[in-house]
Amino acid sequence: MSTKTAAFKPPSRKLFKRNEIWGWLFAGPAIIGFLGFTLGPMIASIYLSMTDSSLGFDGNWIGMAHYARIFTAEPFIWISVRVTLTFVAIAVPMHIITAFFIAVLLNTEGLKGLKYWRTIAYVPSIVPGVASMFLWRWIMNPRGLLNAALESVGIPGQNWFFDEFWVLPAIAFMGIWGIGGNMVIYLAGLQGVPRSYYDAIEVDGGGIFSKFRYCTLPMMTPVIFFTIIMGIIGGLQTFIPALLVTEGGPNNASLFYGWHIYRTAFINFNMSYAAALSWIMFLVILAITAIVFATSKHWVYYEGGESK
Amino acid sequence: MRKLVTTLLTVTMALAVLGLAAACGGSPAASGDYPTLTFMYWGGLDEQNAVEAIIEDFNAQNEGRVRVIGEHIAADFGTVMNTRLAAGNPPDIAYTAAGTFYTMASEGHLLAVDHLLPPGFLDTVVHDAIWRYNGQVMGFSTAQVNLMIYYNADIFARHGVERPPHRFDDALSWDQFVNLAQRVTVDRNGNNALHPDFNPNQIDTFGFNTGPWLNNIALFAYSNGARMLNEDLTNTDFDSPEWIDTMYKMNRLIHHYRVMPTPAESEGFPENPLMNGAFAMSIGGRWEMMAFAQLDFELGCAVMPNLGHGAFTMSPPGVTSIFAGSEHPELAWEFWEFKMDVENGATELYAGGLWQPIQHDPWYTDPAALAVWTDNDAHPASFRYAALDMAMRPSQIVPLPASYLVRIGEHQQYVTPAIQEIMGNPMTFDQVAETMRTVQQQITDNAAFHGIFNYDNVLPRR
Amino acid sequence: MTMSRTTARRVKLTICYTLVAILSFLFFVPFFWMVRSALMDTAQLFRYPIQIFPNPIVWENIPNALQSQPFALFFRNTFILVIANVAGVVITSSMAGYAFSRLAWRGKKLLFYALLSTMMIPGFITLIPTFLIWTNLGAHNTWIPLIVPSWLGGTAFSVFLSRQFFLTIPRELDEAALIDGASQWKIFWVILMPLLRPVLAVLAIFTFMGTWNDLINPLIYLTDQRLFTLSLALARFRGPFATQWDFLMAASAIVTLPMVVVFFVFQRYFIEGITLTGIKA
């Protein structure tokens, strides 16, 4: 008697219909949520972006006028794109490389107390963003801890968040504290690398660096790929540091695209224009993600052969 | 196990429902019998306590007849107000930020109160404090404010420097002002800015601080002959020679004379910077006096320097208005009158330094009335001239930009970065000019889209 | 020159320990700084050169900071929201996960992929219209926009997690129960849910954290201070706390503390949760 296949063929039409109903019932809340909070708003957003309304759906239809303005006359578009892309280019590699090296370090055999070290590295990532932002603002205050530490070894302090050049690196640097999540993902991935591979390299006479370069790194590329994608998507939407600390300054040096959207929508109340801006952001995210996916063929190695 | 899970889930759901019920809607229940008024306002802790005290007094005096409920909004007042109006839930009476007054008036949210005013009332009010829309009075400044120079007299005494003048006629010229600031700008070794060994990188006390605020800089600009709007009031005038000269002067104060901090440097200031000697003089408004009064230093008030067109002041108050959606405008006006009366429960607020009455008659002009609220520690003698005297000179009051630039938020998007750039970096005159021209061009190009100069029925002032 | 294997190993371990020690120190310092700043008054805070340890320790900062704004209220508010959200996510996500994994119904695959794809959409796209919709429904300045989404499937992440986990449970249990005549509902509640404890714990923890730390939603929906959450209250301290770093650090420490405690108590669920996502999928 084959139970495996028989179980999925509904014995009667009545039972089939019941299954259908149950399926919809159980998934019901999620479906309603999807329609009401994702699909619905997306459609509304497209419509909204083609009106001139400010705080409602009551504007006049203007078609693609907002989009035309974004590409031709919007004075902050190129600054914010540049700021955002620069930030992602600095922050994502910084965070991924740091998280990866920390994970590899904390995966070393023979180290005692790994559980505690991992905890210390992970806890900062659960600190509420507001608290962490204020804390770092205080630490990087021109008269704060970081400058004092630097000056004690002879490096001149900087104005960090209030310096046109340093504000983006400072925000990226602040984010290193919160890479615990990525670190844990890498740790999980590292556990999945078979010991036998490392042994094989040892037999061939390889040392630490060979093991890393020919085994660890390639085997981890799928995981790294995932975190790069998520890091880029998240990084392109950054705006909270602007909201809480810099307000886009100084002199627009931290004018994140996301911050421009937020202030257009919730400070200046031009919701339709903000909706148009966010669709452009969506397209850019899609494009960059597609590019990264396309390059992945060349550098991501899948253990079980090519994955689709 | 099953039972435990079920119980836990039931409890959590019950709590969730309770939480929802407790939280739904922000408006407290009406008392049923007599009308309840909501009064929305902002302010720091002192103001909150003082306002709550006034409300309590009023409620006590009107027990059973009307009740006022104060809603203190800690931040983002404009956002709160906007969304409340959008939701159709206006307060009865509230502060309205100057920048939003005309928008709200033009959209019909505010009530014209001419018919509620006692006869002759308007004549007693400082002209600048009356807010009209379409010819009708729709608001009064919550309190008069007059921006002026506050200084720490102890610092001046310590360095043997004479105090800045408080009389309009004695206002300093630009060079005299710079020189004065230099003599109270001191580095960590005790050398002032005129000393040959002065170290500009190790400044302990700055002579002056204004911060990157357009309103403050406008005081210098107007005195220098610049105006916010051009002659036909259709655009701002930032590329005029007077504005460029003013901004260049600001840049020089910071980067050449080193009497002012860069915005970055001011981030490192401790709390209560005037008392703690972070700087000796600053531009300030009324709202700080109450805090100053509680601190341990001798406060002095001085007029702004005269760059050629006389010393200027500005009154950036909040406005108080009654809302069209209110069901009890007469009662709201009663509360308003109560709040404005210096002798009626609000004395601490006025005497304490937080508010300045908007009625010059009698509170500025009658010596006895004047003494009621100025004859105390919070008000130095110099205050009488630096603030009150200036309040009576309408030609020397800079019209508040927020009162006619309806979309001030978008306007700031262009102006603030330019100010930050000019104040943050040493620049030549040409570079400053270039920056100002760029800003002006941006405003010109984008004003139509944002509607910055859509005055509706607002009268822009120059 | 060749080192013996054990010496090489010892060198490697020494280097590693050194690195780990430096790392831990660097990660720990900000916490220390937050607590240390919270326990100093402003005179000490701005002393130059910097004073590292508070001396004297100003314990009063903590009660003073907590009393200058109604923190007890904010705690209560946040806690209520957390419980409401956790209950919602746990129930509706597992229901959806069950449907997507066990039951056969038309549109299942399409809807599942649609749901997953929502993870790629920038938040702003849905945030703005959702805000407008809630405002027009009159739910502005209530907790409704902050609670209802959790009861409608939670997030795509939670549905995904739940479904993946369901797939690991053998179907024989269902079949046995079906043969015995049990209804789908009973199968779900009675038989499967108890097995789901690990993933439910993970969902609960992550929802707890998400709600506790959430800033953007309270920021745009709540204007009445009586409804504020801890995150929002901290962010809006631009009044009395504007330059009062001692109070600000004290308040930040208090807002952080529960998260740290939760982490230590429920450590293994954090790790489990992330690994359960099956990143290679």
C-alpha cells in the first residue's frame, strides 16, 4: 500500500472541496494582508504618483509629469542618488567583509569560549536603532570618545557626522556595530562546510590561507551572495541616520534618497511626488539586484551543481 | 500543554483587545454635561508646566461650566496638526506654527475672531502680533518675542571688556561689533582673538554664536540693507549684493576672525552653553529667558549691531488661533483672554521670562504695569530697551519669513545646505557669491513646483 | 625553517585569541560608554581631557531621566503592542504556513511566490499609500495600524519561516489523523502546533524585537504622546533632551536593557531563527 502518493489524491470530490476551503481559510489572513498591505498599496501608489495630491487621493490626474520632473528638473535627484550609491558602495563591502572575517574568526577550532565571543558580537545588533544612533552620535561628537581616542595616538579628530567628507563613512562605520545578524548567517553557513574538504587541503600541504581561499570562501559564496543582495536592498533605502542625526546635511552630504522621500512625504506632505520618487527607487533596486544576480554566475559556486 | 497554549493565547488576545480599546483615538472622553475644549500647544518642560498651571486655574475658576484639556505635543507639531486636520479632528484652540498659519487659514481651518474681540482691543496690541487673513483677524502671537543679543555679563567682566549696548541709538557698527567679539573670544591659554599668540584651533570661549538659522542671519542682513523678497515680492533676493555681503561677513566671523564656531564645533557644546562659557554672546529669543533665570550667571540683553540700516529684531512667535471646527468659540476666546492676562494666573510665565505680553498698552508703556512682570531677577534692566523698545519700532522688525513663505519646509531644503556650506568652510568672497547665486537659481527654478510663492491671500512683507 | 605542527597551531591560536580579544573589546566599548555616560552629570561629561569613569556615580540620572518624560507609560504602551503583535504573528503566520505547505488549493504556488517577492519591495512604496489609507479610515493616531498587519499574516518572512518548518514535519501524522476523521482545524491546532514550538519561539522573539525597536511606524502614525512607544519617545526627545546627553544616554540604556535581557534568556532561538530561513533556498 503506497501511502505517500495516495494521501494527496483526495478520495472524494467532497473532501477535495473541503481541502480547498481549508487552504483558503488558513491562508486567509495572510492573503488579506497581502492584498491590503502590499498589492493594494502598490496599485494605489502608482495611481497616486500620477496625481498632484498632497495629503490624500484627491488630486488631479497629471500623468507622468512627476516622473518627467524627476528626470529633468528635480534639483536633489542627482545629489541623493550619488550620496546613496556612495554610501552603499562604502557600507556594504565594509559590513560584509567585517562580518565575514569575524564569523571565520569565531569559527576557529580550538578557541575556547566561542559562545561568549559570539554573544558579544551579536548583542549590539539588537539594540534599538534610536538608542544606537544617539549613542554613536555621542561617541562621535567632536568632543567625544572617538576623537579623544584618536588624538591620544596622535591622529587628529574629525567632525564625523558634521563634516561633509566624513559623514557617510561615519554612518557606515557606525553600522559595523550592528553586523551581528550577518555574522550569525555566515556562522551557520560555515558549519555546513564539510570537514573533509579542509583535511584534503591539509594533506596537499596547504595552510590557513589556502584553506580559506580554496575552501571556505568558495563554499560560502551562496551565503555571501544572499547577504550582498539584502545589504544592497537595505542600504539603498537608508534614511534613519538622516532623520535622527544629520537631516541630510551638512550641505546635503548625507541626503539619502530615502531621506528625500521621507521629507517630501511626511514633512512637506507632497505624497504624490514622494510616491513617484519611491517607484524610481524600486526600479533602481531592481536593476542593481538584476546586475548582481547576473554577475553571480561567475563567482557564486553551488555545491550541488548549478542552482536555478 | 494544549491548555497552557490556549490559555496563553486567550490572555494575549484579551490584552491586545484591551490595549486597542485603551488606545483607540487620542481624544479623551467628553464630560457630557458641559463643554470641553482642547488646547494643543508645544514647548519645553517649563512651558508645559506653566501652561498646565494656567489651564488648571482656568478650570478651577470655571468649574462645571467649561473644561479645558491641554495637549502638549513634544515635537513635530506641524505634522501632528496637519494629520489631525486631515482626519477631521481639529482642536478648539491651539498654537499654530507661523509657517502653517496661512495654509490653514486659506484652507478654512481657522476662525475669524473679530466679532469676539472687545472694542479697542486691537489698538492695545503690538502691531506685529496681529495675524490677519483676508482682512480678518485669525490669530494673535502667543507672546511677543524679540530676538536680540543675550550675553553672559560675567564673562565680559572677567576680561575687563565693556558690555554691548542695549539702546537702539548706541548700537555698534560692524567693525565695533567684530572688535568686541574678538575681545571676548578666548583660547585655552587665555589669549583673546586680538592677541598675537591666539590659537584658533583651541578656542575655549567663542565671542558670538548665531547658529545656521536663517532668521538670525536675517537680522544682520536687514541691517545690511538686504531684504528677504525682491521688489515685486515674487521671489527671494538671495543673490543681491547685500545678501552676499552679509553671508560673506558670517563666513569671515567664523573662519577669519574666529569669533563664531562652525556648525560642527557647536555640536560639541555642553548644555547651557551661554552659562558655561561656550560663547559670550548669542542671538536668542524670549523662550530662553525662563531657563536663563534659573541658571547661575548674570544675563545681559543687547541690541543687534547696526550694519548701516539700524539695528533689527524679529519676532518669531508661535501664533494662537481658534479653529473653525470648534463648537464653542466664545468659550475658547475666554480661555484665550485668560491666558493673555498677565495678572491672571499667568504671572509666573510672564515674570518668569517665558512670555512677553502682546499688548503694549499697558504692559510696556505704563510703568506700574511694566514693573509687574519685569521687576524681577529674570529681567535685566537692559531688557527694557533691547526688547521692548525695539518692539515699538515697526520699521526695525524683520517680517518673519515663515509668515509669508507658505512652503517654508521646501524653501529650507535649498537654503539650509547653502548656509551650512558657507558657515562650515572658509570661502572667498567670490565663492560665497557663487553659492548664493546657485541657491537663488534653485529657488527660482523650483518655486513653482513647490508653490513657495503662492501667497493665496497672504500679504508678503518686505 | 619549519615549525612543528603544534607550535604552528599554538601561534595560530594566540593570534586568534588576540584578535578575538580586540574584537570583543571594540564591540563592548560602546555599551560601556552608554552606561558610563548615563551615570555622569553634564559637568563630568564635558570635562576635558575626557574622564573615563564616572566619579561620583550619579545614580539619580536614571530616575530623573525616566521621570522627565512618562516612561512608565511608554513601557506599558510598547509592551501592549509587543504582546498584541506576537500573538497575531504567531497565530496567522503559522496558519498561513500550514496552508502553503500541507494543503492543496488552487493558487497556492502563485500566491506564495507573490508573498515572497514582497520582501524585495522598498518599504516606501507601500508605506505612503498605507499611511494615506489608514488616515482616511480615521486610524491615524491610534495603535490600529501598528497591530492589524500582524494579525493578517505578519510578514513574508514569518510566513516563509513557518512554511519551511512545516515541510520538515512528516505527513504521516496528518494522514493518521485524517483517517481517524479529524478536521483540518483540529489537525492544525492539536497535532501540529505543539510540534512547532521551536519556530513559534523564533517568530515570537523576532516579533518582540521588531516591535520593540520599530521606529518608522509609530513615527508616522502616532502624534499623541500618550500613545508613544519607547523608540518613538526616545527619538522625539528634542525638547528637554536636546543637548542633555546624560539623560539621553540614561534613557537609551533603559530602552536597550530589555532587549539585551531577552537575548540572554532566549539565546538559542536567535541563532535558530536565522538558520531556519534556509538561505540557500
